[in-house]
Amino acid sequence: MLRLAVDGGGCAGFTYKFELTEGPESDDTIAETNGVTLVVDPISLDLVRGSAVDFVEDLGGASFKVLNPNAQSGCGCGSSFSV
């Protein structure tokens, strides 16, 4: 399973954190699409509610991208945002 969390920091105030996890915690929200399971903790969920997560490959490499409708601004690297 893939865990998405939001941490304080980054150049815009918050940063996305991705990690692999064995399973969800009891209060996690779980979303499954095309056989991929994403888990999000309740605090991070408030900041990413309504977001889309995609895996993209380009000349710069491969990474997960978050399209977050709650973000008021972001940074050039795309991994930091503010609300």
C-alpha cells in the first residue's frame, strides 16, 4: 500500500510525503484505483481532500504528483504547497 501524508515544511509551507506501508491504521482513509491502494491519515486528509494522485514519468524522472484543489499556491518542484 502507498501512504500519502502531509508534513509541515518545504518552500511553500507543506510538503507531500509518500511511503510504502504494510497496512492502514484504524483511522486511515483508504482509496483503491486500478489495484493500487492509497491510505491517508485523518490530519493529512483535510489538506488533500479532493486531490488526484498520479504516477508520472518524464525526462526529469518518475514520481508521484498530487493535483490538490485545496492548494492556494505551490513551488516550482511541485512537492510543496500552501493552503
